[in-house]
Amino acid sequence: MIEAHDSLIVRSAGKLLIPLSQLFALYVLFFGQYGPGGGFAGGVILGTSFLLAVLVLGPQAPPCRLAHQLEHGDGVGLMIFVGVGGLCLIGGGTFLDYSNLQIPGWNDEERRSLGIVLTQIGVAADIAVTALSIVFSLGQHHSQEASHE
Amino acid sequence: MRDQLPVILFLVPFATAICLPMVGLKAHGWCRPMALVSLLVMFVLAVGNLLLVLKHGEQSYGFAGWSASASPPLGIVWVNDALASVMMVTISFLASLCLLYSGPLSPATEKPRIVPYYALILLLVSALTGIVFAGDIFNVFVFLEVAALSAYALVALAGGRALIAAFRYLILGTLGSTFYLLGVVFFYATTGTLNMEDICQQFTKNPELLHSKAVVGGMAFLFLGLGIKMALFPLHAWLPGAYTHAPDAISPLLAGLMTKVALYGCVRVLFWGLAAGAQTEQLPALTLLGGLGMVAALAGSLLALAQQELKRMFAYGGISHIGLILIGVSQANQTAFAGSMFYLMNDAIMQAGLFFIAGAAIQHHGARTVADLSRLRRAPWLVTAFIALALSMIGIPPTGGFFGKWHIILGCLEAENYLAVTAIVVSTLLTMAYFQRLFLSMFGHREVVPDSAAGALAPSTKLAVGLTALLVVVLGLCSEPLISIFRETAAGVGL
Amino acid sequence: MSEHIQAALERPSLIAFVVLFLCGFFVMTTNSNMIKKLIGIYLLQTSVLLLLVTIGVKQNAASVPILTEKHIESPETIAPAAYVNPLPHVLTLTAIVVQVATLGVSLALVAAIYRKYGSLDENEVLQRIE
């Protein structure tokens, strides 16, 4: 049974660091357009921040209850990815051909840029949820979940 | 819409799989109908795709707008030709049959298990679609991994001994994928490209690349990896445990599709990637694969003869058929290639059918071992289907198994490879021997154990079992058009 | 022979790849503890990723291939040798994701085996089955 960490120092540092790391994860996600980063790294940092919350603040704290709710959103990230690709199909091109996203008034490069950002957001969401669900399935949280249902 | 068919064929099961967790949160009962509907839609689309490809010819699909006909092609390319369309029809048909069959037998009776069960089956089918259409070697790796991960989880759903079998499958399968990736890395380092057609062109332009150390090493690792995935004889250790202990509703799906699609991937890399057909001097890889195929054909049926459990026996039978198909592929002429591709289709259906029967025997009659088979005397559907499938496995006309083996033997005779012909004949005799054992146990002995829990077969089970048995006979009667399609494919690749 | 050894010594990351690959293979095959087998597999896959990154290296301080205004104005100044090939890095990213997914599934499987049979050693688990 994971409890909140005993040391006050660790708990306070966690309360400071966890929101910072989530912000950093969003930064890495959007900076992937111009440099190293992108969906994968951003998603991993996001997932890790929730796991840090569970380990440091204990399973009853608000971030952890949010994490448990997130665990149910298993396919959302992939749905965003496939949705963007499907929208490109509807627009008349091949799968993931972002220049066919039907947005009035935007030219080719802007559409491609938007398409890639949306795809990376989907990837980040998916990886964060996957990281959470891998760790939750290994611990006793899983048996608690099963007994609640 | 017609041009986008490959992607739509991939997206239909994939999109359903990723929507299932959200649906399963609210309404468990919708999961099975959704999965079934998506697989049936996929089957209809696959048949449509086959008809379109037969009418209009091969189609190359370039992702994200990167043109597929540029040379060298810069993006990810999917190849939609006759061979791929036939495989797609087989995959979608078998998957929908397995889902129909699995109604009363699935482990998905406990609520938390329903969503992962159907989601994993749909993910497996969409990953196999990706392998079938893939036009470059890295795509094959990614989809091979997705399919394998879904398969590990599906095998483990039965709990108990299946967990150990799934773990062994996982270790060996991951080893295979790592070797395959290493082979891809070597190929990329030598040719600078991942596209199969581009690699083929580079090898035909400078054939001395084929003998360089990097490419030879790359080929060794690549085929080692694919060999583990398709359970080629010495590398088959994961297969009997995984197929025997998997849930009874999942074994047909895995047995019919996993090794066969890996074998198809091997054929694609050999003939479309390495230009094995067009090289004037045969690749030593082909001869090596042929030799291993002969050993596998003999060893598989020999090992099957020695088994007591029904599912284990059928698993070893599958190993021997993979060897047979490899013998046909390695002869490098049209007849043998067409015969082996036809036999691949048939083998998928035969294996699925045999595991359908084994599962029904276990669930309804409690007949797990060869000795218990006499309980099946009360089940006319199962016995008739079993006779039809046995005739096809042994290779007796007019079933599909006969025509496949016939063309493979003709191809071996054409290549004057009498050793291979001997191996095929001995393997057939051994197959006949172990089916003789099964028939003897079914009809010959006096009924020892009384039939206590013989329930009636559910209509969906009867449908699945009956359809597979019917299909092997129908495929045998209509073998000519399919063989000519495969001959054209072989001609297109230079054989 | 000696020029082969010299060529090998000039490329230390390839020697590191071979050493890691063999270590991973050895750890995976000889240990009976399931978690140690998984560590061996992880090491094996990481060594292949090391090879993949090694073949994507360019020696003379190549930079990231991002199209800027300068390049759009004068496209003839784009020299392919000055920019890193992004393909091996993309392949590495994909392979890392595959590796993590495999690790996740395998750890969940080992956890299920532990919950059912109470041991992490393969031989002990096989004994407890019988």
C-alpha cells in the first residue's frame, strides 16, 4: 500500500516540482516543431509527473485521483491521431496528408504545421496514459480498482 | 475512396480497437457486436479490394502525400497487389470466423476482461493488415511487434499455465524482433534506404553488394528473426506451449494467422526486397531456407506423432506445414511459388479449423487428449468437419491441401530437387500416420469414458466449424484461378 | 587481419555495440530469474539502438535539418553534407517506443505470474505447476 511520503521535505518539493514538470512536458511537446522533443518525450514527462505525484503525495491526493480517471482514457490519444489522419482522408488526400485538412484561408505549410502539432498532442496523450496504466497495472492499485468495480 | 482502400482496411479494425475502451466503460454488451461488425465490414471491403486489384492491377499507396511512384520513393509506401489482397481476404475471413466461434467459449465472461479481449483481437488483425500491405522493411518490423504484443497478451488471458507459455513466447518473440531490427539496420547502413523496391533496384544494379559482409550479416539476422516469428524448426520452441495453453477461442486465430503472416513477410523480403527471383545466381539464403524447410517438415510431423494432447499435436502439424511452404518458396520457380502461396492460404484455414474442432471438443466433450477422442462419436458435425480437414492436411484430392502440395512437388521436380520431393512425401506419410492415430482413437476403440457433459454445439460454433471444412473443399475445387493469380505474381517478381 | 582489428578499434561505438549485444544475450539466456531475463532483453534492444544511432553520425558538426528563411531565399546554398540525416533518429525513436511497450507487457506478465505462483524464478514456477 503506497502512502504519502513521510518526509515533509519530499512532499513540499513534490508539490513544487510536479506542476513544473507538467509545464515542461507541454513545452517539450510544442517545442518539437523546431528542435528535439515532440510528442514522445513530452508524453513520457507528462506521465512521469503523474507517477511522481502518486509516489510522493500518496494515492488519495487530488493529482492521483486525476491519474486514476486518466487511466480510463486509454484510446483517446490514438483517437486524436487517427482522427486527424481520417480528416485528411475526407479532405481528399492520402492518410496523414495534412495539406488536405479543410481549414479555410490557411495555406499549405500552415496546415501541415497544424496537422503535425495535433498528431504530436495525440501521441503525448497516449503515451502519458500508457505509462500510467503500465505502472498502475503492476501495483496494488489494480487489485483495488478491480474490487471497486 | 477506391484509392484509399488499403488504409481503410487498416483503419476499420484499428479505429474500433481504440474506441472500445471508451465504449466498454459505459456499456460492456456493445463490445462484441462492435468487434464483429467491424471485422465483417473489413471482410466485405477486402473482397472488394481483391476484385478491384484483379481488374485494375497493382496499386502503390504513398502515405502523407509523398508520391509512391517517385524513384527513389521518399515516404512510406504500401503495396496493394494480388497477393496482398488475397492474404487480406484470408485474414479478415478467419478473424470474423474466430470471433463468431468464440461466443460461448471466450474467457470474456468476467466483465473486466471483455474490453481487452476484443480490443486485442482487433489490434492483432489491424497489425497483420499492416504487415500484409507493407512496402518497406521497417514497417514490417513495427507491425510485427504490434501483432506480437497483442498475441502475447491474448495467450496470457487464459491464466495459469498460459502465463508461463506467454512469457516464453514473449522472450523468444522479442529476441526474434530484435534480430530482425538488427538485419534492417545492416540493410539500411548498406543501401541507405528502407523501401523494398529501392533495395531491390540497388541490389540489381550492383550485385556485388549482395556478397558484402554487412549484407550477408544483415540477411542472416533478418531471416533468423523472421524464422523465430514463423517457428521454423529449430526456432519453434515457443509455439507448442503458446498454442496449447492459449484460450480455446484464441488458438484458432493465432494458429491460422501469426506464423503464416510472418512467412508471408519473409517471402516479401526475399522476392520483393532481395530480388531473389531475378538474380542469375541463386542466393544461398534460398537454399539454406529450403534445407531448413525440409528438416522442419520432417521434424514437425514426427514430433506431432509423439504427442498426447490434441492441441499440441495440431501445433506441431502447423510447424511441419511451414517447412513445406518454405520448401516450395525456395525452389525459385513459378509452379512451386504458386503452390506454396496457395498452400499458405489453405494452411491458415486448415489450422484454424483444426483448432476450432479441438476447442469445441474440450469445451463440450471434455476431450483434451488423443485417448479421449472417442467421446466425439456423438458429435456428427465435429466428426464430419474433422474428416474433411484431415483429408486436406494429408493432401488427398479434391481438397485444397492436395492441390497445394501437388504444385509444390511439381515445382521441386521442375527444379530437379529430388531431396525436397522425398522430404515432402515422407512428411505426408507421417501426417497420415498421426491422423491415423486420431481416427483410430475416434472410431476404433470401444468408448471408455462415458459422455457426461456433452452439451449441444452452439449454432455459431457449428457455423465456424462447418464453414472451414466446406472452405477447404471449395478451395480445392476452385484452385485454378487462385494458382493462376499466384503464378502471375511470381512472373511479376522475375521467377 | 591486423587492418581489420585497426578498423574496429577506430570505431569504439561499434565495439560497444557488440559487447552490449553479447552481454544482453548472455544475461537473457543464462538466468532463470524472469526479471533478469527482461533486463537481458532490454540490454539487447538497447545495443541495437546504439548501432542505429552510430550509423547516423556525421563527423563534421552537422546541424539540424530545419528549413529557415535563409534557405528558402537561396536554395542553392543547401549542402546535404552539412545536415544530419534524420531517418536513423526517427527509427531509433520508434524502436524505443516498441521497447517500452514490450517492457510494459512483459512486466505485467511477470507480475501476473508472481501473483499466481509466488515466485520469480522460472524453474521454481515450473515445479509449482506440477
